Amino acid sequence: MSIPTADWIEHRRGLDRELVGWMRPDGEGFVAVDLLGRPVTDAVDWFEAEATLDEKGLGYLADAYELLLEGGHWLRVRIVEVTPRSVRVKQEDWGDVNATQVYYTVPFPVSPERLRPLQPR
């Protein structure tokens, strides 16, 4: 999969028109794709793809994540910016205003092997 192409259809929330994902045509149906570029359904009908994206919403973007660094270590991060070209994350600083801000850019679509929800320890 790659960045959204002309055949990907934006899906926006009804109330505020905020982009929540895309619907990518696939045969007779559509695959719902979240803002990280990850499919969240198999090929389904239009209404199910829309409903899935509406239900998923944007809340997952505020969750804690882990980024796999080149040395093979996982670093706790937060998503700070999402575009159809990249996702920008920063090292978790728990809101410490004196902490050094360390940012990383992850190409879109985001591989779950590179950026994953925080794993329980």
C-alpha cells in the first residue's frame, strides 16, 4: 500500500468534517483505511466502511505508542502529527515542560512492525 491515490475516497466525520480515514476501492467493495494508512476492514460495502471509520474515530491517535528504533529497542512515543505522507511522533515526556523534545518521522503508511500501540509489560 502507498500514500492515498486519486481513487482513495476521504471520509470525514459528520459533525465537524474532520478527516478520519479513507475508503480504498477493492473489487466490488471498499477497504476502510485509518489515518496511519492501516486497513481496518477487509473489502466491505460502502456503508460498513463508513461506519467502521466513524466508530474508530480519532481517539487512537492520542494513545501511547512504541516506536522501534534502528538499534532494535522500543521507545515510548506519542503521535503529534499525521499527514498522508508521514506520521510524526515524539518521545513520551509525560508533559514535562523542561524535557528535551525528541521527534521521529515515520513514513506513511505506518508499518505496525515499526509503530505499535504501547504493549503491556
